[in-house]
Amino acid sequence: MTSPAHPPRLCVLVMGPSGVGKTTFAQAFSRALDARFIEGDDYHTPENRAAMSAGRPLTDEMRMPWLSALAEAVRQSRVTRNTVFTCSALKRSYRDLLREGIGEMRLICLTAPRNLIRQRMVAREHFMPAELLDSQIEALELPTPEERAIMLEMSEELDANVARAMDLIGC
């Protein structure tokens, strides 16, 4: 419960397709803010992880338990600390569901050229194979103006992007 004596803590969603650099950026950004970092992938069900590992994109139905569990974890976290969390949040409806469960949040949308994302996906160990990149990009609904997203190009230097986000959020 928030009150004038306990204002809501800053909550920032770092979104974008798999492989764009959400975790790397969000960890650096949360350190700069002295905020708690929550990795959205940690809230996927075992079934979701198995499907993605097998090269099958998730359906909206498969995403709902994941988004609900993530929203609850973030909502609880922001009671005591500023919180930065990652989630692909590819569709506006997913971001709306997160807002319903969490409350007010700032949005940072990461972008990068497709070939750079694919290179990163091939080079890392992760349950999401590079073969699913096209389905992620096809599903992506960029934030609308009313979502007031901070857009960052992840082919730029990490420290510069963190500093830019800090400035734009007003920290």
C-alpha cells in the first residue's frame, strides 16, 4: 500500500526481442539506480522453456502464467525498492497486463539490427534459440507514443545507453 509517507518506488520494464541485450542493459541500469534487478526469464514455466528450447514460439495462452507471475514478483519488489525488470513484452497487450498487475512503470525499449541480435543469440547459452528470432521480431509491437517509452539502440555503447536512460528517467 502506498501513501504520501510511502510513495511508489520507481519501476522500469526493459523490453525487446530475445537477444537484443535486455539482461545486460537492465543489470547495468539497475546497478546505476541502486535498484533491484528481476530477470523475467526466471518466471517462465518449465513447459515454456521446453517449447522454446524445441524451437516452438510461445502462444499468448502460454505467456499468461509467466506474465502474471512476473507481475506479482515485480509488484512485491517495488514495495520496498526501486525495481528494474526484463521481459520481452512484445505486444501492447502484454505490457498492459504487466501494468495492471504492477501499477505505474517506466518503459525502456531496446532495439538493434537483426543481424547483430542473431550474432548475440548464436554466441550465448540460453533456452531461446536463434531460430526463434524472426517470430520475435514479427510479434513485436513497438510502444505507442502514449506509452512514453525510452527507445535505445543497443549497437551503441552500454555505458552511454545507461547514462542516456538515467538522464531521460530523471535520475
